[in-house]
Amino acid sequence: MTRNEVRKRSRDARLGQAIRAVLLSTLLMAPAVSAGAEETKPLRFCADPTNLPFSSDDPGKPGLYLEIGQAVAEKLGRAVSYKWYKSYFGKRTVRETLLSKQCDAMVGLPLVDDFMGPAVIFSQPIAHEGYALVGAKDCKLAGIDDLKGLRVAVQYESAPQNLLASRDDIQKVTVLSPDEGMAALAQGKVDVAFIWAPVAGWLNKTTYDDKYQVVSTEGDGLLWKTAIGFAKASGALRDEVDGVLPSLQPEIAALFAKYGVPNGAPVKFGQADRTTSSTGVSEPTTVGQATTTEKPVQTAAATGDIKAGRETFNGTCAHCHGPDAVQSERRIDLRLLKKRYGADMEATFWKTVHEGRPAKGMPSWKDVFSDDELKNVYAYLQTLQTSDSSN
Ligand code: HEC
């Protein structure tokens, strides 16, 4: 077995445990007041004091990753404390903080196989990080070809710079930082900036009055998952954190919006440019803005995008309902919706995903996903309905 498979297996094994932990914590609701002294010790996070939008030592503006850490600690009934370390999350930082037992966890480490090998272990993914296209809101940014003939700011020695290097039909303007890229855009020196997404989104929100669209991109070196990292010996803590993460999804999504950090479906770039969805359209994804408010809900069935629905499902719902909805616990086996509800299947779906069943461990998703995204999930689930799941 490769390390990946091993990791996946142990993750599958943890899934059952995670569900029980979530159910338990929703049943108990209150933080564990009666827990022993060991349990109530503060959870120590290592963080950079000057790295907004991710972290800062300004209590009025703690940053996305610190707030995620706070939410996790609160769910576990523990206080937080910080070990400040002024640096980006390089390997050296991790070695000198997390692996030297200065702290228990670091939020936002890159979830890639070669990141510090077995010395660091990870929670379930919490976010994406990478590069984004930033441009006027009416500008079409659905793929690399939309940049033809435009002046595009790229950061020096970044993945976007490499990606665009061979495109003579796109005029590159090199900048040294995302701040400089945003300034070039605002001054009309470029049409689009292809820069570090979290900072672009944060500046768009705090400095540029939400004037631009910020579109995450996906492709070689453009996007990776991040997670909460722990030292290898902290497996038990990691499992505890994984147990509460699913129920924190709505809160985490709201924190992304608060800091303007893009967290939406990325646009495919590079080799796979112009990948169209199964409906044949590839729409620009506008991120960092609230999704549309209240819409009529009862939408025609089967018009959703099955492929996109499967992605959303496996990214979020699968934590509890199983990858590809394969789930041996019948109560949460979503392949049995049709059998269980018949003609009321769709109505039950919408009511459950909108309102959740908080007392039973099913979160509400209406502030996390738009109805279009949920419609896609429904379309995907429709393809899986069976009268009996033999698994
Ligand atoms: C934190 C775990 C968790 C996550 C994540 C989760 N669910 Fe659930 N879901 C549950 C539980 C537990 C139930 C069963 C509640 C009950 O017993 O009534 C449930 C029930 C449901 C039901 C009703 C099933 C039935 O037969 O009545 C639907 C539909 C559903 N979930 C859809 C989703 C979708 C779509 C997502 C992703 C957007 C999702 N869930 C994410 C835990 C979760």
C-alpha cells in the first residue's frame, strides 16, 4: 500500500468515530465543563502575528486561520493560547514550533504528500489556497483564453508567471507582491491580476470596496488543499479535531466570507483549460461575495450538473455520508432517499439541507452553498438511488 492508501484507510476508519463524536457533541451541546484538567488545558496554536488575512496578534482582527482554530477549540471545550512565530509556514517554522512542542497545532498547513513526510499529520482538509484572477466584475474570467490580448499582472517567480510565460498573446506585467498587483489593477496599468488569492480577496474587501471579482484557479501549482497540522504523536488530538470539523463547516464558510478569502469552485487552468462541465457551459466563478439571497426553492429535478454535484458532495457531505454516498449506516445512507420518501424525496432533500436537523447532527447548509450548488448535489444523488444498498 502506498502512504496515500494507508492514510485513506485510516481516514475511513476514523469516519465512524467522527460521526459518533459529532453526534455526541451536538447531544451534549455545552462544552465539557466536567472534563479533567488535562482536557481543559488551552489548545496551543503556533501562528504568525503579522500575516493577515490568516493570522494576527490584533485581537480585534485575529485572521481566518486563528478564528478557525478558536472555533475548533471552543467545540472541544478548550481555551486557546498562541505561540507567535514571525514567518510564513515554511518547513523551518514548522520544525522550530510544532515539532519542537511549542504548540499543539498549526492551522493552514499545505496538505501535500511531501510536506514534512510522516513527522506532520493532518486533519481533514479545511480550505484551498492558491492563485486567483482578479478583474472587473463584468470581465469574463473562465479560462486562460479569456486573457488573450489583455495586460496581466503576475507575481515574480510564481506559478502564474510560469504558466503564462509561453503565451505571446498575453502581455505580462511582473509585480513583486499581491499588493502591487492590486495597485496596478486599480491604477489601470493592467486589466487583470493573476496573484496570490487570499491576499487579493482580503485587499479587495478591505481596501478596494469589493470592486473586483476574485476567481480561484486550478492547475499545476495553482491550488492546493490546506489542513490543520499536528506533530505525529498527536494522533488522538487530530482525531478529536476531525470529529468536530464537519459540524463547523457552516461557521468556517462564514469566516472565509468575513475575510474575503476565496473558497469557491475554482476555474480550471493550464493543461485542462476550457474544461467544460457536463452541462457544456463553463461559467466564471465569482468568489468572495455573498451568494445570492433567498430564491424560490422547489426547482425542477435532474437539471443540475451531476459532476459538479458530486464534487460538492465528496468535498463536504462525504465526511458524514460517505465518499460517493457509499455508507453502511442505513440511517444516513443517501442512496435510499427515493425508497424512503418516494414522491417526497425532493421536498425532504430541500427541507433537510436548508434547515438541517441540528439535534441529530445534520448541519444546515443554506448559508454555505447556493441553491444552484445544492441542486447539483441533488441531481448527483438522484443518479445513485437504489432500492437496497448491499454494502
Ligand atoms: C456532520 C455530519 C453531516 C454532514 C457534513 C452532512 N450531513 Fe446530512 N445528515 C447527517 C445526519 C446525522 C443525518 C441524519 C439525521 C437524522 O437522523 O434525521 C443527515 C441527514 C441528511 C438527509 C436526510 C436523510 C434522510 O433519509 O432523511 C439529507 C438529504 C442530507 N443529510 C443531505 C446532506 C447533504 C447534501 C450534505 C452536504 C451538503 C450533508 N447532508 C452533510 C449528517 C451530516
